[in-house]
Amino acid sequence: MALPFLLKNNLRKRTYSHEKIDKDFKHAVLDKYGANYHLDAKKKILIFSTQIDTETDEMGVHFLSNGIDYDRINDNDISEGFFSFTINYNDTAVQIILKDNRSNIEFNLDDYDYIWFRHFSIDMYSQKNMSTYEQIYYEQEWKAVISSIPQLYPNKVSMPSISDGFLLKPYQLKLAKEAGFNLIPTVISNDFNKVKYFSEQSDKNIVKAICHHMFFINNNNLVEFNTKNFAQLNNEDKKFISEVPAIYQPNYLNSDSKEIRVTVFGKRMIAYKYTNYFGKDWHSQLKELNVKKVDLPNNIQKSIQYFFEKAKITFGTVDFIIKDNCWYYLETNVNGDWAWLENLANTSFANLLISTLLEI
């Protein structure tokens, strides 16, 4: 098998140690004051995240100082076998309890006002010393029970499903069209002839992943592959294109275009424009970005509200590109990060998030 086209000359690898110092603020409070510390909380939330999620680390101090107590469950802790999961059925209700087997602390989902899925993905982690069929079985069963949480607690959860099909880009583009957004011409395929013909309609093109643009290997080796630029294809590319479907679009980035990221907290939205990425994916060159807050046109705000209501999501980021004064929808990320944008724009999104949570 050949390397898929998106991954060819487009892989970056980083190693994370899960033995690193725990930066979560709630854990620091517990270490200092003990497990029975007093907190006069107005709300209590449960966050499903991952250990390297710095946004959740940094939000802890804002949560507690604003009367929001929180607990956090990381996906790598589940993948490493530290948690048990129980669903109890009785005559009147269904109850879900997760238990941290290291501390014997139980997390009863009935006790929370809100359940927030941040960066949480069982399938991003590969188990050590597992055969292929064991790995497949492990992932599908854990994903099934975790995915049942939004179905059993529909009024508490920030997203209706964490299954493979939820808000993947093919569905996003369909929903974006319904919401009234302008779309960039797009084809999703691994048919070489169709992709080649499509790419010949533009001098510059991009290819990007349908699902994740990163994954972990053996829990601590992160592999990333961001959007890739290319011009035209030749017959030598056929073996790489044919391996797996991907998203192909003309590249609308140029010296005159602008990218916009809208961060959405409930009905609150804040938008920033960033430039100076030289026509490349901005993930690898954050320090080069110029960031400026911008006002959202009313029609874009209404379309975002429609999109989020239809998708039944509360939080997320929406990316656009402005070309020839026209706003084009790129994608929505329900796990969108904002810390990098806060730092570059010298601002804080904490108050927007806190206000939204207190209203839920």
C-alpha cells in the first residue's frame, strides 16, 4: 500500500509524557485543601477532555472563582484502564456512574448541571500490548458506552453525539449550505480521475482530512497532518490518491484574502481575523499571525445560530475565508481551541464561557 496523498511529506511527530506535572487547577486545590474542601457552587459541570488540553487547565481557576465546580475525566485515563463505567436501570430512571479506580471516586452524572465534551476521543489512543482484534473491540465498546451519555442525558450535554458520524465535514458542508453560507467548490473522493479533473479547474488546490488531523500512537506519540497545498496532479499521484478518500478544494488563500475564526459560546460570538500565514496552514506558524477583532455581519451571525441549533451544539469554533469580499464557510470544530487566539489577541474568552454556563 502507498502512503495516502494527504500524509505524503506532510507528517509531524511529537512525543508527550503523560507523567508530566498536572496543571489542572482543580487538582491543585484538592492537593492543598483536601478532598472535602468547601465550595459554595452555583453550578457543577463534568468535563470530558484529554490531559494535554490546556484550555481546560486554564479555565479551572475561572470556574471555581465564579462559583462553578467541575470534575474532569481525560480520555487517556480511560484508555489506560483507570476507569469503570456502570449504567443502572430501575423503575423510574437510568443512572450512569463512572468510577476512578485509582481513588475510588465516583462520578454520578445525575449530580451535574452540565456535561461538556471537549477534546475527548477514545479512538485517538492505541493500547499497548493489544492484538488488532482486541484493539478494535476495546475501542468500539468504550465508544459505544461513552456515546450513550448524550442520548441518556440529552438536556445536559454540549453535543448530541461523539460517535464517528457526528459533525464530520461531509455533513457540515450540507448543513452549512442549508444555513445559507457560501461554500468553496469541493469534492470528497479517492477516485483519481475525478480528483484530477476537479483539481485542473484551479491553479492552486488543497487537500485535508475528513476526520481528525491528528492521532496518538501508544498513548504518547502524537502524529499531525494539516491541510496540504498542491498544484496539479500527475499519473504518479494515482497510487497515493486512490488509497483513501479526502477533501479536495481550490486554495482561496492569497495576499488579499483573510481568514476568520468565530468562537461561539451559546448565543455569544466573538470573531477574529488573522493574516500573514503566507498561503499555508496556520497551525504550523502561529507566531507569524497578525490577529485583529472584527465585527460579524448580521447574516453570518444568523447563519451560525441556525447551524448550531440544527446541530444541537452549544460551543465551537467556525472558520471562514473572505475572498473578494465574500465570506466562504470552511468548517466547524466542536472542540475548537481558543487559548492561542487569546494570547495573540491579548484578550480573554473566560467571561463569555462562564456567562454561558451560568445561564444553562
